[in-house]
Amino acid sequence: MKKMVGKARILIVDDEPHIICPLLLYFSKRGYDVVVTNSSMSVLSSVMPHGFDIIITDFNMEHLNGIEIINHARRAGFNGKIILMSACCDLNKAERDALGIDAFFEKPFELGALHSQVKEWAENQPVC
């Protein structure tokens, strides 16, 4: 496993512009390499080829939900960190752990709290 050096490479998946745009601006301004998509289907081709360190995904989306995205990423060999965001998610912590979800943020959340988690991983956690 390699350690993230400096800023993480982040993929953000959410079908709501009022969520995805602030996340893109917030993390980009802090020097992170950020790719966003509002199409859950586009993630199928994005996870492995682009070497992301962290995936931040919404739970409820059209076509594929966050769990399907997470399952695809893990099956494809993604060993990085995954954050699931949701306004309503009925998964308990044990279920989230079993799916390989590293952190959960309930909407609405403070961007600073999300950034603290990402920053901690970028500085301290080994990932591929």
C-alpha cells in the first residue's frame, strides 16, 4: 500500500448541483485534485483508471445508488477511502462497515467536518 502524499485525489458523485458545486469549490480551493460527476453511471468507468484516493458519494441517486457504486468500486479493486452522504439512509454502522464504507455524513453536514476527515486520511492513512 502506498501513502497519500500531500492532497488526496477525490471523486465526488452526487446528482444534486447544490451539493456537488460547493464540494468541488471547497476542496479545489484547498488544493485537492477533485473530479465531480452528477451521473452515477459514469462512475463505472471512472473509479479504477484515474487513481482516486477517496470517493465521496451520495446514497440516493437516479440509476445507481451509492451502495451500488461502492460495491462496484470495491469489486474493481478500489482500496481507497469511501464516504457515503445521505439525507436518509437506513443502514446502521455494522452494515456500512460490511460494505466498506469508511465514513458516513448525514445531510446537511458542515463542510469543515467533511474536510477534517479527508485531511486526516490524506495525512495519516495508507491507501492504494
